[in-house]
Amino acid sequence: MCQAIREIRMEERKIGEQDGELKKAREAAGKLYEMGLDTDKIAQAVGYAVETVKGWLGLS
């Protein structure tokens, strides 16, 4: 039982970290767009697909 609880907590921590990374990438994409970078460069900088970045920016 204790091992199962530890595994659940570890999985929750991983999910939290992934959510935080996604939030940072979205915020960075928005700032880079405001600075005038094109979506291809923004996607490269944040490590996500161009279509994903366009979706975040409301361009698709």
C-alpha cells in the first residue's frame, strides 16, 4: 500500500512539472510574439510544433 501511494505521488509530481513547463512555454511564446518573432522561430525556441504555438497565440 505504501509503495502504491508513493507511486501515485510521484506521478502527480510529474504531471505538475509537465503542467508548469507547458505554462512557461506558452508564456514565453506570447512574449516572443509580442516582440515580433515569427511563429516558426517561436516554435523552435520553446520546443513545440508550429501549429501548437499558433493555437496558443490564437492564430490557427
